[in-house]
Amino acid sequence: MKKFLIPLALFLALAGFLAVGLNRDPREVPSPLVGRAAPQFSLPKLASADGGFFSPADMKGQVWLLNVWASWCVSCLQEHPLLLELSKRNVVPLVGLDYKDGSAEAVRWLAQHGNPYMVSAVDRDGRVGIDYGVYGVPETYVIDKTGMIRFKQIGPVTPEVLQGKILPLIEELKK
């Protein structure tokens, strides 16, 4: 009888872990970067006439959003109308991080779908994305006035997330 108790206990433990895992939202993966300083970088701006570079240091003193996107990303197209609307409302500066993409394709994609970004930096090899812990595109980060990451959205920004989490957090951080 005892030889059946150990496998039964292991099975019940695994079933318990599976049940807990299946009830969690995959977009709610905790990020070790939330509450820490945003990784610094200096990347070329996408289609910049002056050939300039963008760095998070350029945003010091402002609450801002960093949206990781790519022209090949299907989910990015899903959230794009929401980002365009947010940009029109001028609530917060929106910076793009064009992730593992060709510049020509990215410029063409923005010309076709609209450009919500005040600037978009080009992370061609994905190293900055690695520093930010990017799981996949799109991802969006709320960064405060001191350069700390305060929120990370994995996957497309939805109206519910924007209204329920991102905008209230931005208003609080602006105070």
C-alpha cells in the first residue's frame, strides 16, 4: 500500500501546480525590472534626418512609455490604433523601440499605419530588448521621472489595461 502513496502524492502535487498555472494570466508575468532603473542605451533614431541617437537619459524628468514593436509583429497591429489615439491625446510621451527589424520595413509600416511615436529607436540586433527582458513583441513599459520602470505590459496594450492600469499610474507618477 505504501508504494502507491508516493506516486499518488507526486501526482497530486503536479496536478496542483498545473491547476495554479492554468489559472494565471500569461500577461501577468512578474518582471524583475519593475521598481528598478530602466537600462540605459544609445540607439540610432529610425528615419532621423539628423542621424541622431536616442537614449532614456533624454527623457529624464518626464513620465513616458517605451513601446517595443516591429513591422513583422502581428500583435503590434492589434494595439496600434490605441497607441495612435493615446498619441493624439498627448497624455504622455510615447517612444518606440523598433525590435529586430529592418529600418526600411519599419519606416514603410509606420507610413502605412500611422506613427504614434515622438521618436523610435532602432534595436536591430535585439540587445537592448534583452536588457529590458523582452519576452516578445509588443511590450510596453511605463517609466517614471527618475528613470525607474514602474509597469510592464507583455503583449498588446488593450483598452482595459490602458484605462485600468497605465493611465491611472501615469497620472499618479506625474504628481
